[in-house]
Amino acid sequence: MDYIKVKGLQKDEVIGLVKEWIKLYPHSFNPEVNFWFYQLADNQVVIGLHDDLSTLAVSLLVIYLTSAVKDSQDAEPVVAFVTVDDNEILLKQNYGRRAKIVAKSTDDDSTGVIILLENNYCVDYYFHGKAHKIKDSQLVFEEPALPESIENTEKEEIFVGDVIPKKIIEKSLEPDASPWKKLMWYAICTVVGLGIGFLLVYFYF
């Protein structure tokens, strides 16, 4: 299970922050992507994450939540634990590994995260260029177990489609919604056209 743990905020506050974060990326998520929220007894909130969220998306959410609790005395007020299944930040060789994500900095000029894999391979990433390995980080991967009761307890849930109107999301998926999508369709049509032309010449001559 992929999730984020937040210390120092109440569940309603965390839900509000996640809704605000979703609104920052109105064209990035399927309306069926969901988040669920559970209040732990030790004043922590667990955010359950949808499988469609990439490592990059989770990293951005960690930064956003950390900026809201930056006055916390805790060294890691926001921590995400995910299973790597994309290569937006990490290489394909890390597929299937558990990763811990924490904010390295939330300053405008140096916003970044640290990603620590279960084999203790550690990188930092500043949302531009590639992730860079941290040599001799001395960090050891450890994922605390969640309470067993969390599986059988009713949790509050929100969907992207509840926060952003479906029409806005559907419009962003139209072929003419962006120049990149137009280029993609032009490329597909060009390949198909060349293929048909080649077959006609081949069979005719």
C-alpha cells in the first residue's frame, strides 16, 4: 500500500490541503483517482494513495504538505512510502522496490525531496534534470508498520472528480487540448498515411 503520514495536523486540515493540491493540477489526474484519510491515535494522519499516482506526483504532494507544517519540531513531519512503478524520477531497475520520500527543502529556490530505497540507495531530486545519488548518506530504510485496525476501520475518502469538475478533466483529454497532443495525433496520422502509401505502391507495382 502506498501512503503518506502527516504529523502535527488534524484530519480535516490534511483533507483540505490535499484538495487544494489537486486544484493546482486540474489536468493531471483521472477523476477516479482517490485518496483516503485515517486519523491515528498518536496525532498522525495517514493518506492512502491511488495506484495511478507516480513517484513525481507523490513527491510534489509531500513538498506541499511539508510546507504547511514547516514550523513542526519533528525532523520528518511528512513521510511517504510507495512502491516504485514508474521512471519519472528513478530508473527502471528500481521497479517494485519500496521507497521513502521526504522533503529536503521547501524553499522556492531549492525545493527538493530525498528518496531512500529499501536497499538504502539514496537520491535527491529538485524537480529539474535527473535525480542524483547521495554518497554515504548514512540513511537506513525503515518503514514502521501501520496499525492492523486501519484495514477494517471506516476511512474518509475523496475523489479527484469530486474536487475538479469532470468537464474540465475531460476537456484536457481532447486531442486538441494542447500542442503536444496535436503533435502526437499528427505523428500517428503521418505514420498511418505512409504505411498505406507503401502498401499501395507495393501491391500496385
